[in-house]
Amino acid sequence: MKRVLATCLTGIVITSAAVAVAQEDRGFTAQNFQTAPGYGSFLTVDGSQVPPGLGGGVGGLLGYQHKPIMVRGCLEEQDGACTEWADEGTALVKHYLWLDVYGSLSLFRVFELGVVVPIVLYQVGDDAGAAGVDAPSSNVGLGDVRLHAKLDLLHTFGYEGDTVGLALVPVIGFPTANLIDGESFMGDSFITVHPKLAFGLNFSRARIGLNAGYLWRRTSEFSAVTEIGPRITYGAALEVLFSDRVSGILEVFGQNGMSTDLTESPLEGDLAARIKTESGIAVTVGGGAGIIAGVGTPLVRAFLGLAWMKPAEDDKDKDGIPDKIDECPEDPEDEDEFEDENGCPDPDNDADGILDADDTCPNDPEDKDGFEDENGCPDPDNDGDGILDADDECPNEAED
């Protein structure tokens, strides 16, 4: 039932794209840093698993980026696309201060739903008169609200471990920014649909996350030679645990506009430190810079995040029974329908000295009366004459 419900919810999120209203403007966002709101997220790279039980969290990330949108002269053009841009140019968006407010709810290692509300606290830039592009018309506003869903593909369909993770993560962006102001560079002019696959590997002191997806968006004209349209997206992240509460995160993320125009293939790298408390509070501080100076990639970026996530229940032996009620927290339950609720393995359920793996009757103790005692099954009437051994003077010789 959980699997069916999760699949239906994921489908609803994807198909909800049909309800948005289009606007004719240059609408696209100056922000490529898309905060990932769910369990196990790095920075923008989504985690690949949904936690056990009922969980969730809330948080906020405050950030600043310098010169995320530059208008430069084209030095070399090929097939209508600029392959080399001038180093100097006009900062259409020079200073950009933002706050992402987010929350998530996860359900039983199957499905997670999250929402991100981006708020532009301040942005300013210069008009690029030669290119015919004006600076943002608004300094403060609301970005495009994003709805994130996650379907844990491995745990949903029977995987019991935690080393490997794989999830489908559809993200729907609603054009809230352009409904307010279509010339603000705070959001797209139409709904965006961004399905991703999230893959993860977990080790004792480190974990790796990989995301790959396709961002569908309405094509907008940025300048005479640059378009903002659909893109392939990707991201890779590494988190190293320095102690039980402190970790470091390295992340690289980018887009590819399937064009030779470098402005359509932004790439950025970020480095952060994260401190967690036993109560589930996490503080993240970091920064980064553009690697390929595409539209939306800043020269430098800095950010500070504060979040609370419902602490996962400790389960050292990964048997699904929390340590606080597990009588054997370091030895996994064998789940053979015999006292499975106490968290302890039972290699010999009936305590007859014959291990369950070799016991034909693991829940019924052998009576050890010298008759077929090696199979682990009790024999109440050894000779099969209808007289129970307890009343049979000759239990191994049948009555004539």
C-alpha cells in the first residue's frame, strides 16, 4: 500500500505542471543555486534515500552572490553561438542577496515531499545598453516556489541496506516571481519541470551523492546571441565526517544547454562546513565560485544555513528496531517470525541444541529420546503405533 501511495503521489507532482499560466517576458532566474530541502541533502545535490519512520524538517539558507549575470561582448562566434566572450562586461545583476526557506516531510523510507520558497532580499545591477538588456526592475521580491518530491527506489522495492541509495526526484517550479514582476530576473516566465535521479554511496566516515536530470523550461531570449532554455543538469557532492557532529562538504553542480555557447553551460563549485547537534539542529557555512561563467554563475558566493531535521532513531545493527528498544543493539534481529520484536537474533528458537539452519522443526524442540534426535523435530510416537511414547512400554517397537 505504501508503494502504491508513493508512486501515485510522485505522479501527481509530475503532472501538476499543467496548471501554470504563461507570460510573455524575458523571465528567467539569476539563481542557479537550488537548495535541496530533503533528508540527506548536501547543498544543491539531493540525497538518495528516505529515512525510516515519519520524519521531516525545516530550515533556511541565507546567501550572497556577486555578479551572477554579466553581459559581455562576443569575441568569436560559430554557427550563431558565441564560443569566446570578452573578460570585461556589464554586471546586469551585480549584488544579489537571497534567503531560501524550506521544509520537508518523509514517510517510512518510501516518499518525501519538500517545498522551497526563495526570497530575493536585495538585487541591483547596471543596464547593458549596447546589448539592449535592462537591469532588474525590482530590488526585492519572491522567487519561484519549488515543490520537491522524492521516491526512494531501492527501499520502496525491498532493499534493506543503507550503503547504496537511488531515488527519483521530480521538482516542479511555479512562476510566482514572474506573476509579480516579469522583468525582475527572479524566476522563469512559465512552470519548470525538473526530474532528477539521485544516486548515493554511504561509507563509515564519508558519503557521495550524484544527481543527473533534465530541466524543462520555456526558452527566453537573454541577448541577441544567448538563449535561456531547457538544460541537462548534474551535480556531484562529497561529505566527509571529521567527528560525530562536524563534517565538510565539497560540491560541484552545473547545467548544459546542449550548445557551444558557454553562457548556456554554467558550472560552479562550493565548499562548506556543517555542524550538527543531538537535537537535530544543523548549521552550515560556506562559499564558492564560478568555474564556467554561464548565466547565473557568480564570481563568488557565500552562504549561511540553519536547519532542524527530526533526528533519525539510532539503529546500530540496521535491523529496523531503534536502539532504545533493541535488547541487542549491536546484533541484528534474524526476522524468522520468532520473537522478532526484541531485536535479538535467535539462532536456536526452540533451544534444543540444534541450530535453526539445521533444524527441521525450529520452533518445536527435539525430545531427545534416542530416536531421530538429529533432525530437531519431536517424535511423540516413535514407532507410529498410535500409542504415545509416554504411555508406550516399547516406544521404538510397534504394537502388533
